[in-house]
Amino acid sequence: MLLFILKRLGLAVLVAFTVSFISFSLLFMAGDPAAALAGETASGEDIESIRKLYGFDRPMLVQYGDWLISALQFNFGESYYFRLPVSSLIVDRLGVTMTLGVCGITFALLTAVPLGVAAAIRPNSIIDRVALFLSVAGQAMPSFWFGLILIVIFAIQLGWLPPSGASSPAHFIMPTIVLGYYAMPAIMRLTRAGMLDVLSSDYIRTARAKGAPEGRVLFRHALRNAIIPVVSLAAVQMGFMLGGSIVVESIFALHGAGFLAWESIARNDLPTVQALILVFSMFYIVFTFLADVLNAWLDPRMRSS
Amino acid sequence: MEKPLLSVRNLTLDIPVGGGTLHAVRGIDFDLMRGETLCIVGESGSGKSLTSLALMGLLGKTIRRSADRMDFDGTDILTAKPRAMRALRGDRMAMIFQEPMTSLNPAYTIGDQLTEALLLHKSVSREAARDRAVELLEKVGITAARSRLGQYPHQLSGGLRQRVMIAMALMCEPELIIADEPTTALDVTIQAQILRLLYDLGREMNMAMILITHDLGVVARVADKVAVMYAGELVETGPATDVFNTPSHPYTRGLLRCIPQPGKTERGSTLGTIPGIVPSLIGDVQGCAFRTRCPFAQAECKADIPRREEGTHMFRCIHPDGKRHAEEEVTA
Amino acid sequence: MTQVETHDPILAEITGPTPGQMLRKRVFGHQGLMIGVVVLVILTLVAIFAPLLAPHDPYAQSLMTRMEPPVFLGGDWEHPLGTDHLGRDYLSRLIYGARVSLMIGVIAALISGVIGTAMGVAAGYFGGRVDMVVTFLINVRLAMPVVLVALAVVAILGGSLQVVIVVLGLLLWDRFAVVMRASTLQVRGREYVAAARAIGASTPRVILSEIMPNIANNLIVVVTLEMAHAILLEAALSFLGLGVQPPTPSWGLMVSEGKNMMLFEPWMVLIPGAVLFILVLAINLMGDGLRDVTAPENRS
């Protein structure tokens, strides 16, 4: 188990460094960052002095080294647009995004797991069809469109919920549903498939042969085994959701890290974009790492090895 | 006369399949007394396992079960409510399955799984249940029993797991134990040990036992009664001595020819085989199912086959004595 | 269904249909698959024959007829689905929008399919170091937030249809790599592969003529899913104003333009979004259906 964790940790660190290099290289894809920073009206001399000032005249690898060392100290330089340290911008905005992400994955799990279990208990029943319909529709639903529909219905027509902003828990209801529904289909399908698989296994028959009541068979014997892969999927989805929060935050004007990403991309604020890509990637890497560890711990075969 | 513990009449199992109905088990009858061992013998696919699952009420929802009688010590298994069946299962009737590798839940310790049935059915403390588990683990020949309670199934070998399964089935001291080919998945040397153990424990606790197997060598040693199944039907049943001494159905004799007998089978001679394959049981099944492989088949075999009874020894054949003398003449 | 003539009723096996018939029955009996295929064929035809079908020029502005409602909300048949804020015919823009979405879906899936399949098959077939490297690359790719990276790159390179297609194509290869790697691993151990190697077939030959045909089923399923994924991403990018640029008729862009009028004219958001939803739904239904049909053992 310890060996597994160490190996997995090594992989996570390696992936993290690679991702950091890729997000840093974005800066150079943009062509001459000094020219971009100086603006269209700047003279050749202005550009040259900015190049020196920001150190863009050094070899790329040196610049990457510098950037990485600062990044490790959570210093991503200054935002071109906001003229503030990128790290403090991100810290300010991350709370909203994390809240949204946690609410979203909770909503997804609370709907997907019961639906998946119910669908697996009675395949081809009404509830199975409803679950299948919800998951097929969810996979095809453009989340920006779904969000706008919710706004039209619940904010404009019915007036029950505020259409945008983040000042109260009510503001988070619609964004949570939109983001959660995005993650729901995959979790639902995996739960259903896992339960179907486990329910036809020999040890479930053993449990029934002991005279265990149906509820005990389903939840203690079956779900305990079927839920193991769902845990890692939920972590992966959580990582995707944070990355996907950009769409939801822009629809509902939630000023989180996703919204910041949208703003800074639209304004060519590269240091902020780089840092955000790195931060979102780190969340994904950490979540999947924790999920793998949790997984190994939940599965006695891995725990003891 | 003593009442049988388990009495089954005309048990029939139908499985709806794509092209019609699969008549998997047709009209099974038998009685089992307390402490008695019944061996059900037959090829794979003959309906042995389905029969045992039907007794436990563990059939899948798609399988249709009907019978004239299915009585377990006064309880009608056929009409019993799910709750009543649950109360029986694991407590008064227990089952040992053929796949020890997959029949234990990988997520729980041996101790949890052993004590589960006891805690479900009897009001005992967790401590008492664990003590009982240790006692039974020792009884089935597992060393360091107490430390095994904390282990997970994947840490045990197949033989150990099957011993655990046996101990698990015995936890509530059931009156009936059904063992469905409990040793097929194991090494040959371990097979003998496990069967011996099962048999001894059955005697010791005066349990009735239904042992499903295709190993006639085993049957000869442990059975009080034998039931031979072919293609979903009981073709011959009776006291073990009768069935072995005067095997009457041509299929039973075919099976017996397939096992070598020390002293009788000549060195180097080929063992018998029964040519042909088991017929499909989809659609209407009529007449003797064995007729396509039977050396004595004739036109009448397509009609209804009479039950021939010699005391408690029963077989179904168009021929009054199942042509057993004809065969003796040939072999003699 | 034919019944074989036998004298023996117990031997009267019900002779099943031939494998071909069974496949046909599975395909045509699969509701989801049929619905998906029919809708997709219709939308593809609409995209191909857009110039013939569109009642107006999708770019023609008319300030006199701005934001006319669709017929079902009291508009006239001149503009069956109304006009947008620049007086452009909504139906015509929707019809041309099908071209954008389908082109993005097909080309992006092709590009990512080639990359991902090459990586996945190589990893599965050669194993060892190659596998380690590919698995690592997949991990890196999965760690990058797609929407964010796509947005950033498109913004840097300038939003245009070509850029969006290429960027999405270069980003969406992960599922191809994962699935193709797993499928190749499964197939690699089969006897016919060993046989081909034993008679001295070259590695490319074994991969092309023994491995590929046997993993094509899974490949097709992933192609459909990634098409849907690419179409949704393009719409999201364009909706955020950083994908396909105006005046190109992209459905995501139409939703974005309609958003400002949402308070009074919600149909401007509902219609293009609904069409997008239907297209993606059709592709997904087809993908799920193909998976069910080609892998009978997976069907419940």
C-alpha cells in the first residue's frame, strides 16, 4: 500500500511538472509577449525595453526555470490587466469556485448513485428508463444552454431564484444544478453497471443464502463493492467540473476562478491564464491522487498488498 | 412412520428463452429424512444446480417454479413469503456453492462473513458469534482460527476458502445442508479432504445433506440415497445400495461404466463413454430424453415413459427392467 | 424462422437466425440507434444541401425586419423562425449552422482519432516503455482543463473555424488513446495475432490487418462520442465569444447573441440550443446504440 502510494505520488509530481511546462509554453505560442504587452502603438524601442524588463530576452528554459521556482512559492507574477499579483487574484476567486464544485459533485452523487442503484435493481423498469433518459439527455445538454433555460424559467418567469451573482446560498442553486447535471450521467451509468455486475456475483448469492434481508444484500454487500470505482470517477469528474466552471460562472456571473479565467483570456492576460491552467490542473492531479489512495484503502485486496 | 424433513413432488422449472421455453427441470420427486445424505448425480446442464437453488428459493426472477409439493418440515417452500424463506435460509437450511473463489464478499473479513448468519438469525452477542466462528473454523481444520477472522478472502487459498464456506453454512446448525459440487474448483487432493470433512460433520450434527456431484466415486462412499438426473429429469432414484448394485436405467449404467473400479477394470482397457450429446430442452419435450444416446432405444421411447418401482428404487424406462440383463449378457 | 425437419421432437432444435440476420435484427430493433441514425442523416443532408434549403442568405442583414418572432409566436412565413438582432433569417442561420457543427465534429474527431488511435495501439501492442510514455501523456492530457486550454489557445491564435477545429482535434485524443490501448491489449493475446506473427507477418501488417479490424467496433463508438464532445465544446467556446467569430452562423454563437434578448425573446436562445441538443443527442444515441449492437455480451 505504501509502495503504491509512493509510486502514485511520483506519477502525480511528474504529471504536475509536465503540465506546468505546457502552460508556461502558452506564453511563447502567443508570439512575442513583449509586443503584446507593450500594445499596438508601442515603438520598437518600447518593446525592447519591456523585453529586458520582463526578461523575455533570455532563453526559454531559463525563463521557465524562473517561473517554476516562483510558481512553487505560489508567486505567478503580476496580472497584465489587473496590475495585481496573480496569486492574490486567484486566492480571492477560488472560494466561489470551490463552493460551486463541492455543491456540484454533491448534487451529482446524491442524484446519480440512488438512481443508478434503483435502475440496477430493476433493469428495464420505468425507473431504469427514466434514469437512462436523464443520463442520455444530460450528456447531450449544452451546459450554457441548460443554464440559460433555468434562468428563463426560475429567475425570469417564476422569479424564484436570483439570475446571477454569488451573494447568497440561493445564488448557488441553479449553478449547482447545471454543473452537477454535467457530472451526473457518467456517475449514474457507472453505478448502474457496477451494481448490475455485483448483483449477479456469487457472493451476493451467498449473502442471500444466509437469509440476509434484501436491503442488507443491496447496500451492505453489493453497493459497498460497486461504489469503489464510483469514488475515482467522482474525483475525476470533480477535476473536470472545476475546469468546466468557466462556462457556468460566466452564465450566472459568479465571480470565481472560472470567471477570472474567462476575463483574463478575453484580455490576453497571459500570466493569469497560465497560473489558472496550472491551478486547475493541480486540483485535478490532487483529486485523482486522493481518489486512488481512497480507492486502495476501500479495496481490501489493495489495502493489504 | 417418521415424516421426511424435505419432501418434493413434481418440481418443474421453466426458463423463458428467446425461442420459447426451456424446460430445465421436469417433475422431480424425492424425500429426505433427517440425517440422511442424498446425492444428486448427472452431467452438467442436467438441472442439478437449478434444483438446489429452487429448494433454497434462490432462483432468478425469470425462472418459473412449480411443484405439487415442496415441504420443508411443515413449511411449504413453494408458497412461503419471502420473509419466511429468509428466516429458513442460513438458519435451518444452508448451502455451500461450487465457486469458493468468488462466493465470499471481497470487501469484508472472514469473521464478518462467518458471523453474519448467526447474528441475523439468533440473538447472540457479537463476542459469542465470533467464538462460535472460531470453534467452527477449527472444526473444519483451519489452524490459527482466531487470527483468520480478521483476514480478507483474497488472503486465503481456494481450499481454505471452501472450508470457510463450509463453516459459514454450519454456523446456525442447519437441519439441511445443500452442497452444490463443493469441490469441483479445487485440487484433487483437497477435494477428498473437503468431502470427508463435510460428510463427517454431517454425521456428527445429524444434518440432512443434499450433495450435488458428478463424481460417482464420492457418491458410492457417502450416499444413503442416490438420484440420477438426465436432461432435467430424474431417470433413476433409490437407496444407494440398490442403485449401485442393480443400476437399472441405461444412463445410470453408462455413468457407472465411466468410472474405473479397482480390481474390476482391466489395466489398459478403455473407460466407457456415453456417445452423443444432451438434447435441447427448448420447446415441447416428450418421451425419454436419453433415447438419442441409448443403445436400447426403440420407437416407443417417444411416447410417455412409465415409472418402474421396485420398492423404493424407481426408474423410468420403456423396458421393464431397463434392459439391465441384456447388458449383463453382453458384458459377461 | 425456419424449423428444421426432424423425426424426433426432442431434437427439434429451434434453428436460430443467421448471424447476419441477427445483427440486422439487433440494429433495426435498437430504438435509440435508429432514432440517432435517422436524425443524424437528416441533419447531415440539411448541412450538405444548405444553399438549396435555406430560404434566405444567412448573412443578409435587414434593419427593417429585426427580431421578428417565429410563426408559432405570431410571426409570418417570410421568416418561419423569425430574425435575429441584425434582421438575419434565423432558419437560414440554423441551417448553415449545421454545417459548422458537423464539420467541427467530423474533422476534430478525425484528427484526434488519428492521434489517439496511433498512441493507444502503439501502447497496447508494444507495451513496456512505449506504454509507459503513452500512459503518462494521457495522464498529462487529462490533467489539463480542456475548456480553459482550448479557450486560451484559440484566443491566442485568433478565433476562426479552422483554429477551433485544429485545437479541439489536438486536445480530444485522450479517450481514443485510453480505449484503443485497452482494446489492443485484449486483442494482442489472441491466437490469430500469434498466428500472423508466427508466419512472419511484419509488425505494421499485424497491426493493420489483424489488430485494427478487431478493434474497429470500439473505435467507431469513440468516434461518435468524441464528435459529440467536439460539437459541444465548439458551441461552448463560441458561446463564450472565444470560438468561431461572428458573423459565422454557429449555434453556440447564436445562443450567445440571443442571450442579451433573453428577457423578452427567450426563443432566440431556446431554438439554436434545442437544435444543438438534438444533434448531440442523436450522435450519442448512435454511439450508445453501436456499442450495444456490436458488443452483445455487454447488453443487460
